[in-house]
Amino acid sequence: MGFDAIKTHGRQPFGLADLTRYPLFAPDFLDFLSRVMPAHRHAELVFSIIVTARKPAAAAEAPGAP
Amino acid sequence: MPHFGDDEARGLIRETYGQVRSTNAAVAEALYSAEELAALPRETVELALGVGHPVRHAALRPGEVVIDLGCGAGIDTILAARQVGPSGRVVGLDMTPEMVARARRNAAAAGHANVEIREGLIEDLGLPDASVDVVISNGVLNLSTRKSRVLAESFRVLRAGGRIVIADLVLDEALPEDVLKSPAALAG
């Protein structure tokens, strides 16, 4: 790909309780998740992260560029 | 093997985000400072659906050009517009017409003339090569069925030395098959 200076910041667990804040998820879907996900993962379904990276200063800006 | 094709996934996502309504600021209050939220249009605060605060990590400078991939109702777009100032420019891009309308309304209400909201796909940014200083995105890359394409497009539009800041969700363990097949899980 070509990005450099790739860093990950602020990895945070994201669980069922966090999903309840989002209007995207209906109660029946949250019930479904609580049933199908193992109990030990309810507090850590996924992790939220922030990734930063940079396009190298010397990167060619178009195919064929010198 | 993917459970949803490109068009099916996009249709489900457009439907979910087009219909979403909120009357509270629970997500925004978990991610942004009270000072930041106080000066924003209420609709953009109540429809904050991200998972982090990419603008906080972007180190934006006055005059920079920013693109917000999947801008939704515009909260990060507007916060970025404040930081780059009138000499800068922010493009908010979203594929859901209802969100595009909301973001345009909210950017206008916030008084930012340096914001342009476009309807389009994050896999095809529609900007010239090397025309952007910073790419930001908040909880959107995970929705794409072509994540590598999104990153390649971001690389293309960035100027040499430009930055990308992505807030998103990652997994340590695979999700159960029933979840992977769920349209609600995909669109959320």
C-alpha cells in the first residue's frame, strides 16, 4: 500500500453495553447478540481503535511520476 | 467467503442509516467533549454514530484540505472545518442520501462555508490525485466490502506527506456464523 508511520491509538473494548447507546441497533438485535455471543465476550465483542498513518513525503503521486 | 455482495451490503447500509432516528446524545457524549458538543447543531450531535474521535488525532492545521469518509450527519466534518478554518476546506462524503441532506443542513447551520458535502462511495472518492492533506473516517471502513479499495483511494488522493486517521472496530476473535449472516450486524 505504501503508508508509513502507522500507529494504533486508544484500543478500547466495545461490548453489548456500548451498543445500547447506538440507535442503529434494535432491542431484538441486541437480544440476539446476547444469546449467540459467548458470555465471556459480552463486554468485549470488538475493540475500537484509531489508526494514524502517513503517505511518504517521497511517494510518487501518479503512476509513472519520477 | 462474504455473506453479502457489494450492492446488497450497500442497500442494507443505506436503508439502516437513512431510517435512523435519535433523540439523545449518548454516543456523542461518550466520544466528544462537552465544549465541542455545545457549539454543534443538535441534529449532528444526536446522530453521531462513530466509534472514536479521529479529529482529535489528526493535528489539523489552518488551510488544510480534509475528506471525511462516510460523514453521516456531519459531526467530524464540522469539527474538522473549525480547525482548518476559512482558508481550508473539508469534503464530507456519504452514500446515504438522507445523511447527505442532514450533513448539508448541519454544516450550513454551523456556519461553515468551507464545507462541501458530496453523495458518493468511499471506494471511489471522486477527487483528483494528491489533492487532500488529511483523510479521516469514523466507524465507516468496517462497513465497506472493499476495504483495500478504500485505503488505495485514500492513498491516491493524499498529497505526499498527507495523513490518514481512521477510527474503527476490530476483532480479536471471529464472530459466530449467525452474526456474520445478520443484516443488522452488517449495517450496524
